[in-house]
Amino acid sequence: MKKYIEPLLIALMGVLTGVLICLLFTKVSERNNARRNWEYGNWRKLSLVLDYVNRHYVDTVDAAKVTDAAIAAALQELDPHSVYLPPVELEESETELAGNFEGIGIQFNVPNDTAIVLSVIPGGPSEKAGLMQGDRILKVDERGIAGVKTPQDSMVRLMKGPSGTKVKITVLRGEESIPFDITRGRIPVNCIDAAFMVNDTTAYVKLSKFTRTTYIEFAKAAAGLLEEGMTKLIFDLRGNTGGFLDQAYLLSNEFLARGDQVVYMEGLHYPRKDFRADGNGVLKDIRLCVLIDESSASASEIFAGAMQDNDRGVVIGRRSFGKGLVQEPLNFTDGSGIKLTIARYYTPSGRCIQKPYGEDYAYDIYSRYEHGEMTEADSIKVDENELFYTVGGRKVYGGGGIIPDVFVPMDTTRASNFFIQCGKKATSMRFASAYFDGHREELAAIGSYQELMKYLSASDIERAFLRFALLKDGLAPSDAEWKDTRSYMMPQVNALVGRYSKLGEEAFYRLYMDMDKCIVAAIEQ
């Protein structure tokens, strides 16, 4: 019996030893994993590396540069919109949405490598100094910016600056070079590009962004349109990349009944928060059409989604961009900062506005072109698993962005060779500038749309444009080509010329309206 028991005991001890060793290794492994997780969770590894580099690297370390690079690289691993902003970029980002900036108070474009003043902001520093519409900017201080391919954003930076500082702007007016000493000041930036009556009952408002002053500007414009008889509004958010949530809420509140949901936000560390209308809006009975496209994002999508999910208005155009992230800023004492995504926005029906972070995220718009989504409604990718319902029971789909109720394709048919070549050389824009030079007093005297239409009808702008295209750019359409091109090119040319009247952007949008299929579709609703 003894000879059987001893081997059995040895075997059992071996098993127990193996179990103990396994348990020991498991505990060690768990302890190592816990330690590793603690190191990552507390960013200890990153701190150790930076400290080690600082103490042992072969050359002098630029700590600021390495730290900035580490922060930027870390944020790149999160989502496409969590970013690090150096001081200059952070300032530009905040200025863009502030509703005002410090500068000289002009709007300009660069049709032919020279900045031309489109308008001078009333009461601003440039108007007080004597700058005029049509002036060509030659120099900022002693730096020449005309004819040397200076980027437009660089021109803006040269002219901007703190209130009270001075800058010398040298312009070409006619044949004379004139220097102006201008003291910079705080300049209001309007976010409403145009607001006017299309007919006796229908109004049009073009909103370019959601800044700090958006609601105030919109309320003022809406009050004027109501006095003119507005019962229907075409609200154009195409190309509007968004801005502040509170402004999107305030605008939505104008159209919704008490208790209607506008949007809600939620994140891992951010409990759900709902935003509902208070019922005090003055536009609850106004018929509404909202225009969106692939560049409408963020606050634009919040507004469009709120109107769609509450069955409050008709959304017209093409699927919006799909940016629905709540971002919280963290600014540093050196003027830099980060924008960190802390939650996502959801429409009232529960649709997440944010599109997926696929590998082709940065090229999503190009993918839409390739797949035909811009020209065919049936090409819009709809995820059947992302089905939601409006308050009235209509089906709407999530998956990123707002899908319009009425699809309007991008117009790719109007592309004659003459039109394309003029576009490449900015012929129409350059012609408008040249035309203004020769008819400055006539255009400056025009103060109403009726006066502008009368002037354009009496002027032979078509012949002048074709002559300009031939002499300046060597472009001349055949009779057959011009017959096909004229109907959509001349409204554009007239609109660009009309910009130089007192009506400014309103003239442009009014004159181009008949060629805009989204607006035509909205008028027909």
C-alpha cells in the first residue's frame, strides 16, 4: 500500500505546486497590469519620458517645442476635432466667433493679386481716415502687398491689431498713390449677409456663422421683415460652419412651442443635458424653409435638426457635414490652448449629429462626390439601423449629419468651356472690379434694388463683359456656346457688379436668386 501512496502524494504535491505557481504568476501579472494601467492612467509614462529627455538628451532641449509637439500628438489619437492651438491660431479662432475684432474696418477681395476695398464699415477707422470703396491696397506700413502674391490671410493679419495702434495703408485711387494713417479700433462683424423680402410674403435671410451677436442681429432683421409682411422665411445656412450653442438655441427658440426639445448633449463624463424651448419666440407661426449643404455644420445642424424633428420646417438641400461634438476649451497662460471633445450633440429624436470617425473622415466630402451623393438623392448612404421618428411620426435617419426633406442636387450641367475658363481666371470678379472703376459715381448713388435693376437693364454690361474677357484673358465663346451659357453667367456677372452699390451683399443674393435651385425649391414649398 505504501508503494502506491508515496507516488500519489508526490503527484498531488506537484499539482498543488503548479497551481501555486500559476496563482503566483497570475498575481504578479495582475499586479504588473495594474501598475502598467496606473502608469498610463496617470500619464506617468509620458512624464517620465519628457523628464528623461530633459535630463539626458545629447543636446539642449527646446522644452516648449517638445511639449507642444507631445500635446498635439496626444490629441490626434482622440478625435479629429480635439486639437491643440498655438497662440496665433487660438486668437484667430476666438476672434472669428466673437462678433467683433480689432482692425481698420474694411472688407476686401483679391481678384487679381491686388486687394480691392469692397466696402468700408460705417463709422469705422478706415471711413474716418478717408478710405473708399474701390481703393487698391498697395502697402501696409512699408510692406508691399500688391502684385507679389501675398496670401489673403497674411494681408488680414497685417491690417489687424490692437485698438489704439496705428498702421499706414497706401492705396491706389485712380492714378494716384495715397497714404492713410489709420488708428485701429474695435470693428463689429455681421453674421447676417443678407435679409430681404423675396415677394410680398416670403423673406430670405442668409446667416454665415453663429457668433456672439447672431441672435441680436437675427432678431433685429426678423422684426424688420415682419413689418414688411413676412409670413414665410427661407433661412439659408449653406456654408455655415457653426459656432456657439447658445446662439443656435436662441434662434431655435424663436420658432418652437414651449417644451419642444431643441437638442441634448451627453458624454462619458458628461450627464445628459436637455435644452427645451420656453415658448416665448415671436416666429412660431412663420412658415419655415431651412437650406443646408455639405458645408453646414455644428450649430447649423443643431438648428436644422431641431426644426426637422419637431416638424417645424422643411429642410432643403444636401446632407450636412456631420459635426456634432461638444468642445470645452482649456487655455494656457502662454496664449495657447486646447479644444477637447467632452460630449456629443443629439437631435430631439435621438440622432447623433456627429458622423463616424472613419479612415476617410478628412476626405468625406470628396467621397460624397465620388459616390454620387451630391447629384443623386438615391446615392445618400442611409443606415437602416439608425431609424428615428419626428414628433409627427415621420421617418428620419441618423448616421451623421442632417439628411434634408427635399433633396436639391449640385448643378453640374452648367459648365461650358467658356464658363470654366472664366472661373479659373476669376474673369467675372475682375470685370466687376474694373467696371466699378469706370462707373464709380453711378453705382455709389444706387440705394435700392429697384434702382439697381433699372441701372443694369439700361447698361450694356453683357457686351462690356465679353469684351473684357477677350481683351484681358483671350476668352471668347462661340455664338452657340454663349447662347447656352448666357442665362446662368450674366446673373452672376450682374450680381458681382451690384455688390459695388450701396446694397452690397444683398444685391448679390437678390440678383443670383433665380439661378439658385435651392432657393427656387424653397419658394415653391
